Amino acid sequence: MTVDPAVLTELGNLRHRLPELTGSVLATTDGMVVAHDAHGIEPDSIAALAAAHLALARRFAHAVNHGGLRESVVECDGGYITSYTAGPSALLTLVTTGNANLAMVHLEARRAVRRLVQVLVLDAAPAPRPEIPVQAGPAIPLARRTPMATLPSSIRGR
């Protein structure tokens, strides 16, 4: 899979703007990695766990009638794991140390998500469909094939 360079640039810029950031993973909502800037963490595991967490958090939001989920925060002894929806089918997850300014993490992540959504929408634009030539003249019916017709005559019975 080819990753748009703009996505990788955005993830790299996040690392520069948030020194406490230890890893970022952009994934599909079904847990497949799109791109990552993760050192010391396994991006495939983070993507899968973030997708499962997203599904559960969406259920929470729905259960209390608070509308669509936008982001989720997990606070741990060693830091934060924050996830942000990036359009209908993507999710940005950031892993930061415990001394991260959570307000700054949210600010920078929300800005990054807006830029990533624009890139992802442009990437998702459908390619023009090639024109399929139409056969001139009457259609020729396909030969009827049965499973027995595909066997060699020596096996079919004489």
C-alpha cells in the first residue's frame, strides 16, 4: 500500500510540535494501519486496539445519546493514549508521556485530523472508469458447461 507523503509529513510534524509524543498511528476504523510514526510501539497492535476501543467508545456515546464520537482519552500511569476520528473510516491514535500537556495534545491533534481528513478525501476520490467497448452485432451465447463435461472422457465413463 502506498501512503500519501502528505500523511507522513503530517505525522512527522505532530512529533515536532509535541515533544512528549512517543508514537502516532493513522488507521482504518477496522484496525488496519494506514501510516505511522511509531518508535518502540507496534503500530499494528495499536491500530487493532484503537479500532476496538473506538467501537466501544461509540457504543458509550450512543448509549447516552451524545451523538457521534469525536475523540477518546485513556489516562495511564505512564502517559496518555488519545484517539480521534478522522472522517468516517479513519482514526488517529497518539501515545504520549505522562508529562504531556493534554490540552496541547488535543489542540495539535485536532488540527492534524482536519488536515488528514482533507488528504484522505482527496485520496478516496474515485478514479475515472474506463469505457467498456460494446460488442457489435448479436450476442453469442456462452457454451453450457457442466461439471461432468470438464472431466476427461476416460473418467466420465465410456
